[in-house]
Amino acid sequence: MPTLVSVFDLPSNTASAVRKLKDRGFDDLKTYSPAPFTEIEEAEDPRPSKVRRFTLVGGLSGVFLGFLIQIWMSLEWPIKIAGKNFASIPPYWIVGFELTILLGGFFTLFGLLIVGGLYPKRVDKHYSPRFSAEEFGVVVTCDERDLAEVEALLRAESAKEVTLADS
């Protein structure tokens, strides 16, 4: 399948081109930008990030683990203080809260690495160093019959250049 690589000067033109490509059903595309731009991210994928699920699981695991450890220790090594129960819940909130924050943070980091693809990997063959400097790139993979339509759409959105990349 042929791949078109286009170069844009402005993030607004890039976001507009991505939106129009998505509306026409071209989902196999990738964007490159020198900095994070909200409008491009929302055009590419308007759904909320999946990283927040990692944070939720980490936070719930932390509070559960915090209470579990303290209750287990108080029942394993009982010390009766002032006639209170061995597993008294109110003082356990502090450790539970701290482990919620700790594990929530660690799971968020792991989520960023997994979902965001931040682990070490090879650079995409269509990437150009100028996408990290001042220009924006959109890489679209489409069928042979849709090549002219995609190229016309990208040029209509003020693409500086559109090239057919090696597959």
C-alpha cells in the first residue's frame, strides 16, 4: 500500500487535514510535530487517554495494599493500646493515602511508557528531523485508488510538500 508523507507549516492546517482525512475514512495515519499541540492531538484521537486507567488501578491497589498490610501486621503482632481494637481503621488512612499516591504515580509512569510508546524503539522510516524543528508531518497509508484523492486533500489544506514514500 502506498504511503504519502506531507509537510505543513502551521498546526491548524495539520489538524484540519487530519480531521478531513479521518472524516473520509483514512484511519491509518501518523502525525509528527515539534511540540505538543492540543488541536492536533484532538484531531487525531479525540477520546481521553488510556493512561488514566493505569492511574486508577495503581491508586486502588495502593489503598488496598496500605490497609491490608496494616491490618495483617496488627493481627499478627497484637498490641492492645488504650483498649482499642487491634485492627482500628481510622489511623490506617494515612498509610493508605500515601500508598495510593505512590502506586498511582508508578502505574501512571508505566502507563505512559506502554500506551505512549515511550520505551526505546526504532524511529519510523517516514520520520524526518525537520518534524522536530519547525514543521509538521502527516503520514497517510492508503489504497492505490485513493492516492489522488488523499494528495488533493492534503494540498488543499496548504501542505508545503506531498511525496510518495517507499513502501
